[in-house]
Amino acid sequence: DRLTNQRYLVGDTITEADVRLFTTLARFDPVYHGHFKCNRSKLSEMPVLWAYARDLFQTPGFGDTIDFVQIKQHYYIVHADINPTHIVPKGPQLANWLTQHGREALGGNAFGEGTPPGPPPEAETVPVGHSA
């Protein structure tokens, strides 16, 4: 309910609460839905949370640091008791993370009076094909 009427969890700027929730939301459809059987609904089927996640993903410092391939490989390979075959699924489609979210209308300024981060250092750049 909170995210229906405000852009960020706690006020008009990104806080640690948003960062922590984003890391969970980014993993939800690729890992938690299938691997951990949290499958009542996909993130992409929850309009407000999905728009919020896309808003953050498209904010500097979020999507440009998410390596979906590494995330899936980690969970599906490390948890041998849950996935003894070590098969890593190909999905879901990641391009949807870049679609319009419309949350600008709720106001707020991601970094407040601060400066947005620049691009990640080359050593921390997500490989092509590993993100949206």
C-alpha cells in the first residue's frame, strides 16, 4: 500500500530500506519464484512492486550493477540440496526491466540534494548479456 502513493519506501529519496528491498526484488522472479518455490505470484504480476523495482533498476547504481546470470548461477549451483542437478534455468526475460514504470508522477528525487553515482568502474561492469 505504501508504494502505491509514494515513490520510495521512506520519504522522497532513496534510503537504505529501498536498497535492501531492491536486492530481494531483483532476485525474486529469477530465483525465489522457482528455486525457493515462492510462487504465489511473480514480481512481474504485482503491478506496484514491479513498477517500483523497475524504477530503481533504471536508477544509476542499481541496474548497472546487477548481474542476473551470476545471481542465478550462485543460487542454483550452491544450493545442491535444493537443486542436486545444478541446472540453471535460462529465464526469465530480462528486457522488461527497462520498460516504462510511470513512477516519476509520484514525485521524489532519487538522490535528494546529492549527486547520482557515475558509471561503475570497468572491473565492476556487468558483462554484456548478463543484465537487462
